[in-house]
Amino acid sequence: MKKHLLSLALLFCVFQVYGMAIDENDTSYRLLSGTEVATHRKKRLKEKCENAHLDRPPHLAIVQVEDGDVSKPIYIRRKIQACKHLGFEVTHMQLPSNTTQKELEQLIANLNNDESIDGMIVQLPLPSTFDQWKVIDAIAPGKDVDGLTSTNMGNIKRKSQRSIKPATAKGILTLLKHYNIETHGKECVIIGGSELVGHPLQVLLSREDKEIKIGGATVTLCHKETKDLKKYTKTADIIIVAVGRPNLITKNMVKKGAVVIDAGISRQGKKIVGDVAFEEVASKCHAITPVPGGVGPMTVISLLENLFKATMQVRGKS
């Protein structure tokens, strides 16, 4: 008995010396860097593109309607820079604020028929004068590299391998996969029911995704007006939030050892912040994304991966 107790004591000492013991006061966490993962995936994508021996690089069209939003040029510039880094062609079409619904839909129709364009996006949100989802559905599904048309959203539910997933949702799944975050059998709470993030993630995380090989979670979809949000987040193994409300998720709403994915983005003065009170929440997490540098870079690389997939399909190479 004494030998057994001594062995346990020695084992405990070894764990303490080498930092292997479980410390209830441990405040360490794993930072899920979208910037690092995106850099890695850009290299892979560039190799895939070179190995495809395309007669010309993939070509992305970005359509923007001016509305005075100072953040849109920043997002668009990042996409253009990423395209140029990979040797992809990109055309940025800036339309005046007095552009009509009919004119915008006609431009999209022209791009659909333009064989030199492999994929396109309409920078969202559009001004309130537009029927936004009618505009999105005017995009040919095969060129919809944002994955937001009704056809592509429907194909996600049908598990079609030709479907193009919404870039942010795809980026989050890829990030979880890269860092070996287990989702099977886990309780996942998504806060924010947008077409870009919440709704597609609810579907993709609840069943096995064959392309990314992740899923199998029990998913609860909440939003920023859900009553007693803490009741849902406090028991979640994985929390994904994307509503654009700073400090929505605080320390008392997260259980120890949770994984927190912050896809929210807001401006506080000159500072960009997410929906999570990072400094206080991080110490309770097993892993957490930063803002900026988390989901944002994953959205951009996922968009370009979607463009490459669309290019291969449009040109009959897949």
C-alpha cells in the first residue's frame, strides 16, 4: 500500500514538474489563428492551381454598389490582394449609388454569360433599396463563389458534392478541422441566424461533411435576442457567435474548456472587435479565435478555394 501511494506521489510530482497535471486555475488557451491556417492553405491552393494546368488563371468578378460604407473597400481590398498573391485574375466593378435593381441584375446576367469570368460575388450588404436575395439568386449557381444562392444553399442540405459552401461557414469548419477540434457528439451553440454563417453552419455541423470531414454535433441555433442566452452557452462545448454586437459573450456565459469561435466584427473607434469579450473569456477556453486574425482570413481563403472549385467545374475539369 505504501509503495502504491509512493508511486502515485512520484507520478504527481513528475506531472507537476513537466506541466502535465490538470490545474484548475490554469489560464492557458489555444489561439486558433486564421491567419496562419489561411497562409498554409494559400500555398496548397497555389500548388493545386499549378497542377491543374489551366489555360488561364481563375477569374473573379467583384460587384460593389457604392453606399458610403467605409468598411467595404477594406474587405474588397483584402480579396483583391489575395487573388493577386495567388496569380488569380480579379475585376472590381464599382457601381454608383443610384444604380437600379434592373441595372444590377442585367450586369449579373452579362457576367453569367461571360466565359472569361469563372466566379463572382456581390459585396453585401446591398443598400436597402435593393431586393438583396433576388440579386443573389440572379447569379448562376456555378459562378456563385460566395455560396449564397438558393440553389447552393439547397444543395448543402442535399449533401451535393457540387455545392459551393458559404465562404465564412466553410472557413470556420476548416479552422476547426485544422486544429483537430472534435465536433462529433459535442454540444454546439450558434448565435446568429444569418444566411452567411448561422443557417449553413447549423446544417453542416449537424451531419458529417464529406469534403471537410467534420460534423456530427448537436446544434442549437440562437440569436442576439434569445432570452437567457447564458442558459444555452453555459453548457456548450463549442460556441460560434456572429451577430456584430461587441462583448455579447462574457466570461460567466462560457464553461471551462469550451471552444469559442468569434465571427462577429464591429468597430469601436479605430479598433476592430468581435462579439466575445476576449480578454476575460479566453482564460476559460480550451481554444478561441482572435478578432482580427481569426475567422476573417479564413473567409477570404475559402472564397478563393470556392473560386478554384467553380473554375474547375465551369471549365469541365471536375
